[in-house]
Amino acid sequence: MVMWAMVVALAGGGSGGDAFDPDAGMSRDTPSIPAAETIPGSQARPVGTPEFLYVNFDGGLLQTGCGNDPHYDCSTLAHLFDGYVGPFEGNFSQRVAILQETRKDLADFGVTTVIERPPDDLDYTMVVYGDLGAQSFAGIAPYIDCEDTRGGDTSFTAAFSSSNTGSTVILQEAAHTWGLEHVDATSDILNPFKSVGQQSFRDECFKIVANTDLEPTAGSCNQIHQRFCDIGYQNSYQEMLLLFGPAVPDVEAPTLEITSPVDGSTHVNPTTIALLGEIDDNLHPQFYSVVIWDNGEQLFDELHVGLDLLLVNPPLGAHEFVVQITDDGGNVAEARVDFTILAEGSELPAEPEDPDEVDEPKGVESCAVGQPDDGPAALLWLLAGLAMVRRRWWS
Ligand SMILES: [Zn+2]
């Protein structure tokens, strides 16, 4: 039995083309995916149980002999990658874009997507998104796990830079491990080819196909499919809703701590002050609505992944900054910082906070913003943030 699956292949001159990164080394092939063997005594997933989907951009050594348990990076497909998957080389912004796109496709379901590994005591599904080496497939799952009887599994997606392609392949691989099969409909995420447009979990019955030649088949998981469709057809949207239930409302508020400038500090123009904050949230990273007031007057209102702005030659006088961030669920955090700007040539008052430290844009140190554990990737992200300098005195 062929223990691997191609979920997406280049349409290679076929109609409509495809959205693949030509560097990713895709080629057309015709594998099929096996259904998972039944574990004696195993139970179907209790309907409507929420799930975590962990997109692992960090790669790592794969373990064998432990099935496909994501907690220990176990994979029955480890041999395809010589036991190792390299990290995704894309920068932090690309990771967030892929994450956001994946969350968008899951917005109706009780699946929470994260890019940091959940705690040990949680069940989760993992898709490793990284350098799979030379492969003929865009992504691969170990099996079709009808009714998700095996719980969390590990699957793989090649390191696409496109968030549209990446998120579609992530979701198709994860969905295979939840018991969803390929269908012959280019609009559905379970189509074995990536189509040009947006694919989603569609609320329609589509023909199940055996392979990338789109050969019709009766399918393996009809105990589920037949709840919504005739035998041999699948409604991916309704199956997702059945498995995981509706979206879980996010009621957890983020936290925000302003780390620069120092509260109560004084600065002499010309100066550039970094406005930096540490944000934490159950769904971090994400785009927060960031609103800033200066002495009660709104100064800034934009979507940002973090708080990392530059204040260039602020107006003279005392400033009271209030920074408010709102997450996707509408939960709010607020923090404030006061600082004073003196005219050029002024002397700082006695016993100032070390002005060099306060005034520096901080370079590498600001990596701590919202991404404290991530060295090189965070640096790239910071540079991206600092590049957004505007012509006003804040940036
Ligand atoms: Zn597939």
C-alpha cells in the first residue's frame, strides 16, 4: 500500500493554470491516500468538540514508532524527509499572513489555529509547514482518518510563500486527518489541485475522487458523508461543522505593556523615540486594531501585529500617550506612558533616566516586541515594522 498522498499537483498546462510557486518543485502525479486502519475499540470524535490546529513553521526532527502523535513530532511519513523537516524560511509577516488566511477559512468552525505549540495537555492537530526537501507533492497526510478516531495527527505542507496556496494546502492536509477526502470541485479546499481562486469548505455535495486524475470513487468515510449527501459525495462544510461545532468566541483579552519610552522620561529634540509594547494574547500573533491618543487627541488608528512605532521629533511639551489594542474578538487592552520633549539645546533635568537608552530606536532589543522567543525571525519582523516610517512626527 502506498503510504503517502499527493494533495495538490501542478495543473501542468491544464485549463486555468495554478497558483503554485514554481520554485516549490511540484509535479503532476497520481497517488491516492489510504484510509486509516481501524484501531480496535477506537471511538469516533464526539461531535462538536473544538480542536486546535497548530501550524508548525519551525520544522524539526521527526520521531518514529509513535504513530502520528503531534505532541512528540511523530510521523509515519518521517522516512520521506529523512526524518527531518527544515523550518519555513519566510519572515514573520509571511507567517502571520498564512495564519490569518487559515483562520479565515476556519472562521465558521470550532477550530482555533495557532503557530505556537499548544501545551502538552491539550489535544491538537499539527501541520508541519517547512522545507520538505525535493518532493513531487505540495503536502501530505498519513491517511484519511474517518470520523477522526485517532485524534490529533501530524501532516505536512511544503513551504509556499503564497498565503492563499499555503493555507489551502494546510487545511487540506489537516482535513484528511479529520476524515475528509478529495472531491472534484475546484472551489473546495478538498480539491486535489490548487486552483487559481479562493478555495473554501463549501456547503455543497461534491463527488469524491480517488486520486489526482479525479477518478470517481465511492469514498472511504461514507458513515459521515451520508449524513449530508448521497453515497460517494461529500459536503466539507457540514462535516467540519459536525466534527468541531461552530466557532468558539474569543473572550480572552490581550495584555499590553509599553516597554519604550520609559514612563516619565524626558527627551531633547531632535530625537527619535521608539514606541514599543509587549503584547500577549491567546491568539497572538494577529492583527490588532491599534489606536493611540496623545493628550486626549487621537493620533493613530491602524491594524498592526504589534506595537513598534517610531516617534520622530515629537512636539515640545508633556505627552500623555494612551495606547489601546483590540483583538479580532473585540477584546481590548490599554496602557499609558508619559514623556516630555524639550527644545533643541535644552539641558535634561537632573537625574535623568539614561537618555541614550531611552532615545535609541533599540535595534535588536526590540525583538522582544510581541515575539520574545524568536530571534532571527523577530528581527526581520522588527525591520519590517520600522520600515513603515511616515512623514508625520510619529511613524
Ligand atoms: Zn489531499
